[in-house]
Amino acid sequence: METFLTDAITGEGYNVNVETPKQKFQFVVNQFFTEFECEYARRRTPNYQQRVGEWLSGLPSCIDIPFYNVDILALAKDLQEIEGDTKKSWEDAVLKNYWGFMAHHIIKLQEKYND
């Protein structure tokens, strides 16, 4: 996940040079706080990870991750984050948890690089 997300983050369009993983994950989190985080969002969705997931589902331009269901399922298979066959229940679980899953990894990696 770390390599995938690091490659997906870009400062293009923001006139920001982000090269190292630390710079990239800090940039994404800064964009979240700039574009989405506010008192209303915190009251509406108290869970930080869920708020980041909501923001990601709005397709911010600083990170290029799949958003079509077919692409999300292909990514899950490629990354082997979920094992199993392609039964409907497996697909539903992947799609239901996708944005929160991505948010979790972004938060975890940002914390890793700021320790």
C-alpha cells in the first residue's frame, strides 16, 4: 500500500514540489485540512478516518486513486489486500470499505513519516 499511495500523490496543479514519501503524505493531509476539515465536518462525522474517507470520495486532485467500482476491485486483487474469490459478498465488502481503507493507510503513513 505504501508504494501504491506514494506513487498516487502529486503536487501538480498545486505548484508544490513533493518528492519524498514524508512530503507526499504531509501534503495530502494538509490538503485534507485545507479543503475539507471544519467544525461542521467534525460534528457531522466525529471519526477522523471517516472524514478523510469522505474527502477522498470527493476525488481530490492531489491523489490519483481508483474510483470506479471495477477499478477498485482490480486494485484489491492486485494488492492482494483481500483474498478470496470474486463472489458478490467479497466485492460488496471491498467497495463498502474502500474509502475508509484508503484513509486508514494515508493516516497511518503520514504518522509513520512524522515520527
